Amino acid sequence: MLQFKVNVSALCETGGRKSNQDSIYLSCGDSMRKGSAADHTAYSVDNYCLPPEGTVLVVADGMGGMNVGEVASRLIVETIGQEVKSLQGETLNDAEKASEIARCAILDSDTAIKHYVAEHPEAKGTGSTVVMLWLLGNKAIVAWCGDSRCYRYNPRRGLEQLSHDHSYVQQLVDEGKLAPEFAFGHDQSNIITRCLSDEPQPAEPDVKVVDVYCDDMFLLCSDGLCGLLPDEVTGQLLKDAGGNPRRALASCWRRGTAEGWNDNVSIILASVDGTENVAPERKVEPLSTNQSDTMATVEIDNPIEDDDAADGKGTPSANGAFLKNKKTRWTLGILIIVIAVFAVFFCSLKS
């Protein structure tokens, strides 16, 4: 039997905020809620032998204002941590069973938030996103609710986003109303469509299982990172790290600092050694340059604004990005017409 080993580096920092509403959890020997990042590496472990129950990594991004969002994210990592602790020593070889355990752990976290708010009415309006990675030998279970993300970088496949945002902007992309290349930096990116919260309806997490390949490095992060750095930049940073999570984390921190953090930032990077499963090469298709001219908005049941809105930044128009890009096209078209008119005029003078 192959001996799998995991290398992990993690960071949970205030970033561009005065307080930290993010929480992270690592089952490889410790858990953390708001680690200091004096050396830009709040937690690192190298060559950690993967136990029979695997290793669980979690990022939770709390929402709802100071203190309240912090409570929501803390409840998530505590609840999932208790579930992981109950599995210690248990050999898990069934990815489908593990997927159901992961889904139930997130639902239990949602229940914990609901119970807390019921006992503390002043906390009404709190919520949190969550993304969870469970490494089980040559399989990885990814579970999430909201827009915190899980990526995988492999030299043969580049950077892939394994999770799929539960957000207004992603819904626009999915329905063909926004070209993917215009999603990053969209002025409605602070609106999410699912999270764990005190709302009456239960949370709706998504879960998927992927193979673990040789040279894989996984990245979990809150939108403090993926909302600041484009995927192309993040992919290059992970590529340059050469499979070393410590180096990748330090590079992400330096780049984010240079860009200027504007939110709390949580980053967990993990690589697994011991698998001989070679990744199939992935052909990356270039993004289309044609943006949809559709101006219709998407109707969303109970959209949730993240902590940007809670901090008083407000919510911009749902059609903001469409209007700005359409205005740019009109300006360009008028400029071309003016140039053409002048060209015809000068040609007539010469003749």
C-alpha cells in the first residue's frame, strides 16, 4: 500500500480589514481560527503521513458585520472539526460515503448557526461561506456553499477551479448573460446566492469527488484572495512555486500585499506525495471575446450580500458591468465613424 504524505501551509489574516471574520481549519494535527501572519505562514506541516481517515481542510468566510460574521465562521470550523475528530482512526475507502459525511458536516454547521442566532437575537443576519477539501489517498472530496473556492494546480493541467461559485455573477455567466472574461472584478461580485446562515431554509452545499494526481497542489481560499488576484496570476504563482506549498503561500501573500488587500484573506495550500496517478493533459480553450448584449437581469431567490455590503459599501446596479461595457462599444463605434468621415473629406479635397 502506498504511503501518502501531505504538505500544508495556511494563512488566516485580517488583510485589508480591521477585524477578521474568516476562520480556517486543518485536521493535520491542529486547528486555527485567526492565526498571526508575522512570517506570512501562520501554519505549515511537511511530510505529514495521511491517516486512515484522511485530512480535512476548511475555509469559512463570515458575513454580517463585526463579531457576528466571526461567530458564524468559527461555528463552522468547530462543527466540522468535531465531525473529523469522531472519525479518527477509522479507515475510509468509500468516496461516496465520505461525500455524504462532508455534506452532512456542512449542514450541521448551518444548523449550529441557526441555533446560535435563535439564542442570540442580536446576531440576526449573520452567515458564512464555506469550502472544504478532504484528502483521502488518491481521491479528494470538495464540498462548498458560497463563493469561497477550491482550486487545483497541476503542471500538466494548469490551474483549475474545482468549486463553482454560488454567486450572482456566476449565475449570469452560467445563463449566458455575461462572458466569463468579464466576471472578475464585476461590481456585483459581492452578492452570493447560497451560504450558511440564520435563514429558515436549510443550506444547499455542493459536493464533488476528483482524482488526486502526481504533482497536484490544492488551494482553498476566501474571496479576499480570488477576488483580488485573477486566476492567471494565481496559476503563475503556483507554477513558479514548483509544488512547494510554503513557497506558493509566501508568493500569494507578497503579490496580494503589492496589489493591496481589501478584505480578510484565508489561504490553505496542500500537496500530496505518494500517488503515481499521472494527470491527463488539459487543453485550455481561449476565452471568447464576444460579450453578450443581453441586458436582462437574473431573478434570484433571497440574494445575500457579503460583508462588503455589510460594511457600508452598498450594492451597485445589477447591470453596472453591462452598461459600462456597452458604453465603451458605443464610444468606439462613434470614433470610427468620425475617422471615416474625415478620411472621405480629405480624399475629396485631394481629388
